[in-house]
Amino acid sequence: MTAAAPTDADLIAAHAAGDPTAFGEIVRRHRDRMWAVALRTMRDHEEAADALQDAFISAFRAAATFRAESAVSTWLHRIVVNACLDRIRKRQSRPTVPLPETDGYREPAAPGDSMAQRETRMIISDALAALPDEQRVPIVLVDVEGYSVAETASLLGIAEGTVKSRCARGRAKLAKVLQQLRNPDANANVPPHERTGRDNA
């Protein structure tokens, strides 16, 4: 009779107890999902990869402090988000360093997606990438990752009202960007400075 596969919590406990292979299995199980989280938040492949590496190193070191009050995936999710936010803050503190180009940023395709679903995901990814960090990150946390306004405020270190206002501004801009991406011909005669996708205010 084949033994049942260890749970995520079992693997974390085994890692904390000194098992040299347990954490590698945790990474294997959750890497793809955590990569998607990092890529949505950072919008740049290289930055996302660095943030994910930082997150897994932090999780490796902090495994002994894990308490099974939440799922391991939730615990990892928060660590990845925090690693991304740390990198965004550092990037914003160095204004002379240009922001990453959004060309090539795409949401990873989910298995079983139809062509129409893939196209929709690409359009949404492009629209999110067109938003400034201060609007994109709260929207990703609240609308995509499912954090509450209070949790998002805590993660970002800002007031709940600020989260709400940034999400509202970002959603309004996102709707316009989505319309432009879906109907590019409708914007052909619009001056560049009036196109929402180029407006990062």
C-alpha cells in the first residue's frame, strides 16, 4: 500500500527538523503559483524572479516559526507579496533608475485556457502593466489576490482610505485602458498625451 504524500505542513515541520529535501518539495509544489503572484505584482520578469528568490530564501529561514493557523500556501503568498513590495519600495527610492519596460510582460497561461481566454488574460495583463505602481499594486492585492482593504493597507503601510482611493482611481483608469486595448482603432486619432494608457498621474 502506497503511503500518503506528506502535507505541506508536514513538509514544513520536516524542514524545520532538518530534513534536507522537504523544502525543495514545498518549492516544487508552489513555485508556479507564487511566480504568477510575483509577476502580477512586479510586471517585470527579472524583478519578479529576484523577488521570488528573496521570498523562498525568507521562507526557508522562517519555516521554524510557521504556525498551522493558515495554509502553507497562504503563508508563502504573504512572503512573496512582501518581497515584491520591498523591491518596489527600493525601486521608488531610486528615482534615477528607470522603471522596467512593460514589453513582454504577460500573465502565465493557465492549463486548459481557450484562445479567447488567453487573449483576455493578455489584455488584462497589458492593462495592469499600464498603471503606475501606486495604483496597480493595491488593485492586484485586493481584486486579484483577494486581500481585504485592511490587509492591503497593512501590507503597504498606508491608510485604508488611501487603499480605497487608489483602487478607485486605478479601476477607472483600468477600464479606459481595457477599452483602448480592445478597440485600438478607436484611439488612432487621439493625441498621445490624451491616451489613458500613457497617463500615469
